[in-house]
Amino acid sequence: MIFSFQLNNREYKIDLDSPLDISIPLNFNGTQPNAYGAEPASSIPCDAGDLVGDTRLGGSCNFEQYTFIPHCNGTHTECVGHITNERISLRDCLQDVFIPAVLVTIKPENAAETAENYSLEFGGNDLLITRRALEAAIGSEPGAIATGFFERGKDKAERINEEPESSALSSDCAALALIVRTLPNDRSKLTREYLNIIPPFFTTEAMKFIAENFKHLLVDLPSIDRIFDEGKLSNHRIFWSVEQGSFETNERSRTNSTITELIYVTNEVEDGDYLLNLQIAPFAADASPSRPVLFRVRPLTGTQATCLPVESSTR
């Protein structure tokens, strides 16, 4: 099924029969990614008197009890309630259905190679996603993505912070979601344990750039902050416009913005423009397991959109 739409007064199309799932399957009682050394996700058959939730144990059907921590056990999406005293629900915050998105691939830089900053002093082995790298990937420098979605400026910043009138795309919006794939990129991300290693994280400048230009952020990392950051979560606060050290929202807070962590984008998925369908469970909670699904965007007429393959060195 071909779905056509207008964006920035241009016509595009997507193939609804060609979805690209960038979530990590959560294999209960099997190998799975893990952050902070938390208990792994698990499942057990329901056992309620004569009811047995396992056909192998004599039950009439399978129904299990699942135990997991969304923030630690796989692909998940979180809202500003992640850092507030008020129990704010992701289900109430995420109102977008089809989201114009741009996918970029970034090679993290060694902390010694950048003048950019973070809320803590860098360690000698810290790897950073910098504003410089993001601007190079999205902008007009040689080798950058030529995207019709990306748009910078005050008008867009105002639109990002507006309450959406509906879940449908409007004709005056640009890319509202940024998807970041880091190098090296391999299938070990599907089961990686983030405890004894420090994965890449964003600089302060990079996060300010993202907050100025995008409503939703998706990353293949366990956190947008340094995984052990003394509990500051400074990048989370920048992204949601919450004062550093505060656990309260304010009139500038971006309560309809979301962060999705622990995605996995295979090397076969090209950098460029997509429509994102961000699927969540209807939990009344700050976070939920999620299934981000991408649909490649093509011009309805005229020249094909420019796209970049992932560097061959990552295959």
C-alpha cells in the first residue's frame, strides 16, 4: 500500500508494506541488552490454583507473568516524567502518530579531540557525540545528507514546543525526530551489557542543538547522558527544558517530547528521511517498551531523494 502526504508544500510517498523495525526484540529468559546491571527481564507461567499458564505443564493455553525494567531491559521510550517528582505519563505526552524523522550515522569522538563540554569532567576513554558531528551529518557540508525535512530557526522551534492540534502531519512542519546510529555498528548491540563499559554520550552543545531543532530523539545507546553521571542527568534536563538539579517542570518544559533509547538500526538501513511510527504500550508510567517503525520517504514526483549508505567499514 502506497501512502502519499504533503510536507513543506512538497509531496512524498511511503510504502506501508515495507516497514523497518528498529527496536531490539526482548527475549524473556534469553539473551538481551542490559543497562546498569539491573535484573534481566524474565517471564514465568501464571499459576493461580487450577489455572496453569503453560500448555507444556498441562494448561489449556499460555499466559505468563512478565517482569522487566523498561529503562534497562531493551528498547524503550521515556517522557519528562523520568526526571520529575510529578508522575507524568508517557501515554499522555506522546501525541504524534506519524513523525517526520531523519536518520544519521555518527562516529563518536574521543573526549581529547573536542572542545565541547559536559556537566562532568571527561574520563580518558570517554567517547562523545558532538554538535560538530551532528551538524556535519545533517547540514550542507560535503558528504552530508541532503534532507528536505531538516529546518532550523525560530519558527520551527516554536512549532516544536506547541501543543499539537492533531496527530496528523501538518504541511508546515519539518523533521521532528532525530535518529542517531553510532559507529561501530554491529549485532552485539542486541545483547550488550552496559555496566563495565562506558558507551558514547552526547556533549552539552550537542544536546542543546538537538533540543533546539527536534521534538523526539532516538539513540542506540542506553542513555543520552554518561551512563554513570552522579545522577545529574544533565542532558535529559536540557532536552526537556528542566532546570539543572530540579525535579519540577516549568512553563518552558517540553512535555510532549520523548527520548527513545536502546534502538538498533541495521547497516542496511540508509541515512536519510523517514516517517516514524513510534509504538508504545499504554502504560500510565514515565516509560514504556517501544517499537519504533520507519518508512522510507520518497518524492512523489521528480528526482529521487538523496540518501547515504552506512560506511562499508561498519559492515
